[in-house]
Amino acid sequence: MTVQVELVAVSGPQQFVRASLTLEDTEAILGRSADCTMVLSDPAVSRKHAALVVVQDGSLAVRDLGSRAGTTVNLVRVDEDETVTLTDRDLIGVGPWKLLARVTGDGSEPETEDHDNELAESESANQPDAPSGQKKTEPLKGRSDPLYATRASIFLRLRADGTIDRELGWQEFAQKYSRVIAGFARNAGLPPQEADDVLQDVLLGFFRVSEAFEYDPQKGRFRGYLKRVTLNAIRSRFRRRRPDVGIADHVEPSLPDNVDEQWDRQWTEQMLTRAMAEVRDEVEEKTWRAFELYGVRGTPAVAVAAETGMSEAAIRHAKMRLTKRLREVVDRMRLEEG
């Protein structure tokens, strides 16, 4: 089976941007050596650091090749000669780089924009720069706002395996997505205050249409919808500043060239943070501490054993078990949210 993957550097040295690879029977080597498939020139990268391979079931996987600094997938370190399956939008850490993997040919569904466009346009009428005669919003005041108080929950209709009505508290919604929105706005070049203003615009705009919102994954991704709304809010803020800073009406804000990948990175990192918190609540503190030290920070197992009192075998088993559980939680979140 042929798998195509595009690796996009969403953080790290500027000399590397992206690489597109098609893999079938061969493997792609990532490393500092000039004969690697993908050359990453940095002292923190080993000569042959990691390999991308197509495994027996046809999926794409990454394997560490005994690198000095280690390789990570979704923040968790890959053990030497361990093979970790990759899915679309996973984050691979190699030296100073974070590489977003855009995988096709692994059975993943292509994204569509119909749902995103439809919902984003319905929301855009509520943005503060709406045309004359359309409704404009007031600042979001939090739980003391009467509008906020009367609708403490929103509903997302999930249609992945049948139709499921799911109630999601508004406070929980804001906690899940505020950092994604604000972080993306800051990465787009907005100062902190304007990034906070964009966050407020997006949350209030979504709040006003939340009762009529139905999330149907067959029409598009909620992730893509929220990205579009956030971009609309950034452009709206920019347009309102034009008269004050003497910018011509036809000039649009300068956004990063890899704006889609930057959004996916922000989304993935926050999702991983939430997944880590969920899994942490399921295990004993000692077990989680061992996983954090050995599986995330790369502390040698012998040192982790001395600190936690666990055997090295138990530490490695905990890492394997919790990594599998994290993948399950991440897969569930992606199914629900796009």
C-alpha cells in the first residue's frame, strides 16, 4: 500500500519548511547526514535520527534509530527501535523541530469545506464588523452576562456512529478552545491584547449561533469551522484598525504562509494537553510520575526507578500502557471534534 505524507515544520529553524514523501516498500530516513531522505541540519539531530516506514497493515509509522536526543510522537518519546503508528496531524519531534504529519492513503477521510463555509458564514453576521443593518455584538462579559446566564449549555449533534445528542457546558467549551483561538491569533502576529479581543469575538459569535449549531462530520470538521471563524475575527480586527493606522482598504492582514498547519499545530497541542489530563486522572500518581519522567522527558529508566520505587520493567510497561491509552483518547477526541 502506498502512503503519502507531507511533513511541515510548525516550529524550529527556518531553513526547513516542508517535504512531501511517497512511501511503499522503502523507508524515509530523517537525520543530519547528507544521504538521508530528509536532511535536518542541526547539532541536536543525529546523523540517522529516525525513519518513516509503511508497516504490515498499510499504515505509516515512525521508528527511532538510536538517536542521542530522541524522537517524540505527540509529545511522548519513542523508544529505540520502537515503531509507533502515525495518523493525520500527529506531531513528530526531531531535535529542535516539531513536524506536523499530513498523512493520506492511510484510510483517513478527506476534509470538506461545505460545513465550514455554511456555519462560518452564518456566524460572521454576528461579528463586530457586520454590515450596516445587521446585528452587532456587545463585549462578552462572562457568567454575569444575562445572555450567557440563560444558556449555560450548548449542544453538538455528533453523527459519527449514529446520531448522538451531546450537551457541552459553555464553560467547558471555552476552556477547551480558548487557548487554541488565542494562541493561533498570537502566532498570526497579533499583540496579546488584540489576540484576547479576537478570542472574545469568536466566543461571543459562536455563543449566539450555538443553539442552531449541528455538527455533522460528513459535511466538514468542527476544527475547520472554528479556524475559519477565527480567521474572520482576525481580519475583522484588522479592518477596524485601518483608519487609525492609515492602511488602504484593499490591504489584508499578513498571515503566516502555513496558516493551516499552524492552526492544526495549535489544535493538536491543546488536544494533547487535554488528553494527558484525562489519562492522568485514571492512574495512580506514582505511575503517572514514572510515565512523565521516562515517557515524556526521557529520563533513564534506572533513575526513574530510584525516584519512584518501581522496577524498570514496570516503568517501561506503564509507558507502553499509557501511550496506548493516550492514543485512544486522542482518537476519540478527533472523532468528536474533527
